Amino acid sequence: MEESDESENYPPKDIAKVKSMRGQKNNPFCVTPSYNFWAPWIGSKTHIANVVLNTEFEKVHKAKTAERTEITVSEDRLKDKLSKQKVGVIRRLCQECGLDAKGSRTDLLLRLSEEMRSREAYDKVFEKIWAASENPSSTEKCMDMSLGPLTALPENIVTLQTTAASPGITSVTSSLSSVPITEKTACEPTTLLNFFEPTKPWERDWHPLQEKLLDYVLDRNRPGSEIIVKEGQVCLIREEFWSLGLLRDMDSHIGNACMKLICEMARQIGKDIYIEDFYVVPVWKETPNNIVTGLPEDADLKNLLAFPAWTNANGPDRFVVCIMMPLRREMVFLDSLYAEHESGFGDEEYRAIFRKIAYQVDHGTWTEKTGYDFPALPRQTRGNDCGVFVLMYTLSMVCGIGFQFQEMDIPIIRQWWCLLLMERFQIDGYGHRFAFWTEATRSVLDGKILLLFRVKRKTTSNLPAHVQAVQDRERNDKRLVDLIITSKSAEQHLVDILGGKRSNWFPLKPRSQVPVYIENEQSQSIICDYIRGILNKTKTQLTFNDEVEFICGCLLPEAITHGISELQGLSWQEAEDVFLQGPIYHASEVEEFNRRIAREMKNLPNKNLNDL
């Protein structure tokens, strides 16, 4: 689009006429202004400074229905947009169009498609679906072919520059409203949309204030519990930023916040995706019946589904991720240590779970891929960067532009993710404290703003002795159970017992001779389920009539004895003696028990025996 010389020489009265026109129908100078496309008429003679206020978007009025329907949107594009809506939205549209709102999603879409042949129904669907999605947002970044890239800041100040590629046309880029002009650089606020640019965002020079803010947030000498981000349900403290910005294992909580940014970016580029919570997927191994209950109803229509998971199978503990693309029936298993596994994915149990999810989403045949199917896929060879690899794998798959990073980039990519979080999220009630374009930033760095901390739950330190003793014993039991179910040596010991290794607990003894070392029912259930899983997948030479009696009378004592030996550093005989003694009760517990029995006996004549 070239700008004519006449555009710079309109008489003032003609310009006034253009501005006074209402609507766009009869306007011969129509440019359809929006927030991101707001001043194509600005020429070199219409402004003096290189900074102007973006106020034109405030003059944009909402077009009337008659005007809006003149916009050319094909029926196929509108149907495609409609197919991505939730079932509730489609049902309401059917009701508004006077159609039957009962039936499956497919039935509803077919009815609307037939009805859209009429102009009235087409206009109604257009207003509800397409027009609503086209409303400009001050947080979006888009690419206007005539103006170049634009990133909208919280403030409405932009810098105007003339590009060599299109002489006379104004290129709009973000500026730093709260930073003096002498300190401005080519740096923009950090967004995930920068990932699409030829020069990757972590390869650029950051603004000096960004570097200072990173140093402040990642300073290990400052309080770890200081709040850096608190917006809605997202609350991140400095200690969680350490896990992301420093060379540490990434915390799942901050990983979820990063995935939220990916979801927001996907919506900006027109993709509908779903990313599961980091904390949810590992639970599926223990509760396989609850796997698909939390998935969205329209999972089969999503562009992408991502399932990040924590695993300790076949190698060091690490994060892995499964990416599903339901519309293509394609499933990708990504493990940063894929080169160490012949199958390309280190956890076969997760692979089976993800296959089950894929089948529930779409019963068709899925194509499976691993890291071996992507040439030069970045892989982890050292350190604890698996969490950042999962973030970058997911981001790359959503963007669809390849895996454009390397392992040597990970340290700076960690800090880039920190900047993304600091500049996207604020602290409710206190604004953006860690976004480099705000005045609050300088106050933070100068120490003029008080720190914010999480309010910790109040606890009472003066607990009764018998209550404290119970809590201590339960805590020790939990440590013992955790050690048993995570120890490879404990599992191998049980496998050896099932293979014929001599055991003092087989043949089975009477129940009265087997002590109840762990009293907490939840802990008992966890360890018994774990042992049952080993029993079901291991061939045994031992014969028994009742599985429950065999577990409780033989395998459970063996597992607990082995755990005591490892946890307390005892020999096998010493550990077995500790197990046979059973749980040790504190003197205060015995006293409290005797007092309760005495009270019950005192009131015995006035009570029914069944109440005891």
C-alpha cells in the first residue's frame, strides 16, 4: 500500500468532513481503523516528533449489523469457527434460531449448517461467533501487512519509524513509556509471539532494567517467600522462580504458569489447545479410572492436547510430555533423554496411559512418533533441564515452526521464561512490579516498596504431648512408605521372595503373630496396592489360597522390614526385631488412653455398652 502525496495535502475542511462521517458505508476514504491498524494516513509531513499518541482507536464505533454483514466471510470459514465452539454455545445458538437444541454435537452442527442458508440465521451466527472473536484486544500482538509488527503495551504510546522496505509507510513498534527516551532500546516487552521471529528472543540484548529485575528476582540472598506474581489463581514466589531461572529442577507450580502463557499465545494465533496440569498426570498411574474425567468435552476438536508428566522410570527422575493432535490423529512422545532409550520414550506405563487417552478422544487409528522422528531434535545430555525442555517442546509443537533451540541455549532460555512471567502477570492490587516499563519497577529496585509475602497458615507449637507423638509417628510411617514404593531394591527384594527366596514369613503364620507396624489406614492402603501391583506382574513359585492373606502375612512384613533396614541403617536381623516390636507409643499416649478408659468406666452405669 503506497501513500500518495495528496494524502499529505488535504485542506483542513476536507479532513474535517472525513472525520464527521458516521459509519463506513458511504465513506470514500474508508480505512476500517482498529487498535492495531489505526493511522495509515500519517505521512512524513503530518508529524514533527517520532512519538505520537495512539488515540485513534477510541474513535472507532461499533458497526451496525447492516454494516458488519457487508464484511466478506465465507460460509465455510464461519462453519469452521462454529465447529470449535463448546457444546453449550452451539445449543444456545440452536435455541436462538428456533431449532431443536437436543441431541449430539454433530446433530446440532448439522442443523445450524442447514439453517445458515437463510440470511437471517447466517447473520445471527456471524454476530455470535465471528464478530465476537474479532473484537480488538489491547493484549494481542498481530501482524498487519501494511504496517509491520505491532505489540500493544499497557500504555498507548508507540514509536513511529520509516522502514526501507516500504518507503513512506509507518512501521509501528512498542516503546517504553516510563523510561526516558535516552534509555530506549529496540527491546520490546517479552511475549511468546517473539518466538516466531527469525532472531530468537533470548538471542537479543535485553533492556538494562530487565537485567536488573532478573538479578533482583533470582538473587539467592533475598527472601525465598517474597511474592513475585499474584494474579487470580497464579501465585509465584521467588523460590519458585529460582527453580526456573537457575540451574535447578523446575517446580511444577511455575511450570503450570508457563503453560498458561502457551495457552494464551495459542489463542492469539487462532489455535484451540488444552494442556493438562503438571500435578495431575502422575496421579493417573495410581488412579487409572479417573484419567479422562477431566478432559474437555470437545477434546476431539482441539488443535493440540499436551500432557506433561513426572517419571522416575528407566533413568533419572525427569519431566516428559505427550503431545496429541486429534484432528490429525497424531501422537508424539517427547523425552529429553530419548537417545538413551531404544523406543525413544523412557516410560512405557505412561505410553500405555496416553494411548488409552487417545482412544477415548478418537477411536480411530493414531500415528505415533518419538524424538527419533524429528531430525536434530534438541536433547538433554547433562544437568536438570528436563522441565525447560518440556516447555520448549510444547511451545515448538504449538507454534509448528520446528524445534529452534539447542541445549546450550537453556540457561538463557530459563531467564527468558522468567521475564515472560514477570511481564505478563501482575500482583493483584499492586500492579506490574516487575515489568520494566512501569514506575513501580524503579521503586522496587531502589528498595522504596515493601516486600509482599505469602500469609502462612497459623500453627500452634504448644500441642499436647500425646497429639504431637501421634503426628510424629504418622510422619515416620509416611517416610517409610515413601521409601518402600520408590526404592528399586525393595521391589527387587519382593520379586526375589516371589521367585523362591527364603522368607521367615512363608509358610504363612497365624494373624496374631504378625504385628501391625503401620497403623494409618491410608498408608496401609498405599503400600498394599503397591505390593499387589508387583504380585500381579511377577510370576511366583509360591502357592497360596488367599491373595490378601498372602500380602498381609508375607509380602507386607518383608517390605516393611526391608524399608526399616534402609531407613534406619540397620542390619536385616535388627530391622526384623524392630518390626516384631511393633509401633512404640509415647508415655503421654498411654496416660491419655488410661484417662479416657477411666472416664468411660466411671460413666459405665449410665451408658449402654454399645456406646463404648
